[in-house]
Amino acid sequence: MKTITKILGLTFFLSIAIGANAQNGWNWGEQVDIAKEKNVLYTDAKKAKNYEAALAPLNWLLENTPDLNPSIYINGVDIYQALAEKETDAAKKEEYIQKGLRLFDKRMEVYPEDKADIQERKAIYAYSFYRKDKEQYFNVYEYFKEAFELNGSDLRRGSLVAYMDMVYKNYLYKRLTDEIVINTYSEISEALAKQKQNASESQRKKIDSSADLVDRLLTATKVEISCDFVEERLGPKLDDGDDLNMAKKIFGLMLKGKCLDSPLALKAAGIVQANEPTYGVAKFMAQKNGQDGNDAKAIEYFGEAAGLTDDNSEKAEMYVNIARIHMKNGQKSTARNSARRALSFDPSYKDAYKLIGDLYMSSFDICKEEKSQVQDRAVFIAAYNEYKKAGNSQAMAAAKAQFPSIEDIFNENMEEGQSITIGCWINVTVALERRPAN
């Protein structure tokens, strides 16, 4: 505003120098000389920061030449803003603020063709004074709401963030419904997305930063997010391409709203992971693909997740999840390899031992040769040993109940404690034990 004022002031003084009685954009009214004098007086006073002295000539112009030039309103707001900012008396300060707001309204009456821009400036002006005044929150929200209705996605980036701030603050005082909050958030987000489409790289980063602020303000409201809302209002925005910012927004909202069973959540997560890979998103994608029966993709993302964390327990967890998929598909040896990979990262990871024990327990029928009860039942001893490492007493008891009987050991001329090597895919050696007597 100050730059505009300087330019307009220079134009005025140039016109005086050449003796012009009027110029383009200036309507001096019937009392030309007085109007010019008042204009010089108030602009000189403003330039000297003698704002009180500027009021009388400014008010004369506003009353007698309301359509003189937009500058009287622009400068007038500057003057009242400066007076309000330095005023210590609360009542007087409020008077100055309100007079500034009325100047915006009067300017819109005189120059209705500029209403969209003026309304936005009015909202910004009010926000600068009332952003911490709970009694004025709703008024400021209304100013921004009207500015948005007039400007749409052309509303300035800072104004969009301030608008969402007012949505957040009014919601805290129960002045707005969940539906209004969510719908307004959607409109603001869409406006920022449109601004980003034709922005330069540096501007795109600033827009992303503003979008992040808007997202955080929505999250701060703790408003209930409807899954249907996200799918119907935001989902179509991913149909035209891989918009990372929108994908992050959608995934975050679906996470907050517990909508992760939706295919849209997987789609959004895929875009996020492709651009900004993280352990958490990779794990989600692995789990979701696993639930959907896409085992190959699940294994791929579990492996990716393992590579994106420095936590050995998390690495172990991912490889046990891979092992479970192989186990489900009957790939016992491959499943054990994955479980052992998990243990290479975290030797204390009990789930890995439990899984290997389950693999051995389920291998009796496929590995038995029916030549020796002792040899065939040694798989249960191998399972017991793994369950013991897992600390799973229930599974240990179940495995021990399937050990060879003392009669089997005696009849086959074997002794407890001797080593037995189990063949088949297992290929481990165990110490012979008998099962408990009934």
C-alpha cells in the first residue's frame, strides 16, 4: 500500500507542476482548488507521520469528493492503521480500527469493480488486529469467507492460510460445524492446488508450505473426518496425475479418519512412497497389499520398509512378515530363510523363532518316511527347540507331546540324548528326547 501511495503522490505533484486542473483517474469535484489543497495537506501529513493532522483534510475529501481517487481510501486505511497500532487506549484503538474497516466498505461502494480485491484487503486488515481477539473471530471469518467467494483460487496464499486459521479458531469456540470446517478446508486446499499448477519452482515450495499449514490447522481442530468426504471431494484430484501434495493430504486425512481400507488410501500412499519413501508408508503398503492378496507386492514393500529403517527390531519385523507370506504359500525353506534373515538383525526377535517352530511342526506329514517313528518324530524336537528360544511355553508343550515315546526309542535301539539329523527340507540335527509319560 505504501508503494502505491508514493506512486500516486508523485503523479499528483507532477500534475500540479504542469498546471493541470484534472488528470486521468482523478475527479476533483466542484471545488477543485480546495480539493487539491486538502489532498496536499493530508498526504504531506501522512508522509511526515503526523497522522492526527492528516485526518481533517482526509475527512473533508471523503465527504466532499468520495470518488476523487482510490488513493484517499488506500492512504486513509494506512493512516487509521498507523493510529491504531500506536494507540494505547483500548476504546480509541478500536475506534480507529473500525474507521479503517468503514473505509474499505465505502471504497467498495464507490469502486464496485474492485470489490474482490478490496474485500480481501479488508479481511487482511481485520486479521492483523483481531487474530487474537476471540470476540472478533467470527467477524474476521466472515470477511475472509466473502473475500473467498469473490476471489476463489485468486485469493492470495497468505489470505488462504489466515482464512483457515479463522476457521480453526471459530471451531474451537463452537461457532462452526464439522461440515463447514471440512468443506472450507477442501475449498482452500483446492485453491492452493490450482495456484501451484502454473507457479514457478520457488513459488511451488511456498505454496506447499502454506498447504502444510492449512493441513495442520485442520488436524488441530480434531474434527471428525468422513471417509466418504475424502473419497468424494479429494479422491478425484488424483485422477489427473500423481500430485504429491494432494496425495500426502489425502493419505494424512484417511489415516486420521481411519479410512485405510479404502483403495484410495493405497493409491495415495503409492504416490507418496514413490516420491518421498519412508518406513511407515512402505509398511502400510506392504500390509495393504498382503490383505488384498497381492503377495508379490507385499513382499516388495516389506523389503523396502526394512531398508528404510535403522531400527534392527523393525527390520526383523519386516522379514518375519515376508516369512509369513512364504509360509502361507507353502514355501517352507524360503520362509525359514526370511525368518533367519530377521534374526540376523535382531537375534532376540521371538516371532522369528516361533515362525520357524511352526514351519517344523507343520512338516511332519510331508517329511515322514514311515521307516522310523523316532526319525519321523524328530521334527517335533526341532520345533520344540525353536519354541523354547521364543519363550512360548504353550507351543513347547504341544511340540513335546509329539516327541517319540520311550518305547519307540527303546525298540529302535536308540538312546535319549543321541544326535539325530532330520532330512527333508529341514536338515538340522537335534538331541533325542522322549515325550512325557501320560
